[in-house]
Amino acid sequence: NDTGSPGGGVSTLNIELNAENYKTILSLFKQALIENARGYDAKDDRLNGNPNQMNIQSMYSDIDLDANAMETEFQASLEELLWFVNAHLANSGVGNFDGVPVKITFNRNVLINNSELIQQCKDSVGLVSDRTILAHHPFVDDVDKELEQMKEQKQEEVPAYPPGVFP
């Protein structure tokens, strides 16, 4: 009651909510969670359109750091396991393999922009050897085999002229 008379006054309270504030806060929390948990955001803006190699590498840098730490832990664990394997082989009479070097390799795959790599290979023609270019080309697994196939292809493309006749 606003008239100044005694009594119980009832008035309404209005609370205005802005939905954009909540969207912004939610977005910030999501980014902070992904960054602090060193996760991967598949909807990251850096991978929209045609991402270049630098964007791809920056996306996977945190994952790569975690993989490095995990690889170190696995190497140590596998060395301990190898000790037990060697002890079992020695106790079984198979042989003593202590001191025999064992190399444990962890292979990793990284996303690569193949079109960018192919363009770099094209741009390198004349600057570096064909063998080096083929070694870095994403479609080539065996450089020697590819060089042999290229040699055969060039021989097939050469037209056969009778002896003594030149083009």
C-alpha cells in the first residue's frame, strides 16, 4: 500500500533474465572444460572450411602432450614386464635373454591436410630430388617401388620409331 496508511503492502518484483548471458556463460564453461581437461572439440572453428596444417597441429597439440606422457609411462611399465618375461624364459630353460636389447615403438597417426602436402611436393620439383619428394608424398608408401613404376610408365609413353628414324 503506497498511501501511507498502515497495513501490509504487497508489491510485485520483476526479475529480468537475459538468455544471451546464459549462452555466453555456457560457452565459456564449455571451452574451459575442454581446455582444462585437455580434450578435443570436434566443433572447433579452426577446422571449419579448409583447415591448414598449422590449425590441425594446434588442435592436436594437447592430445599429443598427453600421448607423450602416456608413452613414457607405458615404456616404463613394459620394461618391468620384460624383466618378468626374461625371468620366466630363464626359469623355463628357454634361454637367458637379459641384456638383449628390445625396442618398443608406439606408432601415432596425425591428421594431415593431404592437398597441402601434395601442393608442397609440386612446388618442390626442381629444388629437391624426386626421391625426397616421393618420400614425403602422402600417396607413396614405397619410394623405390614408385620410382620403378614411374620409370616403366615413361618407357611405355616413348613412341616406338623404326631404326634410323628420328622424330
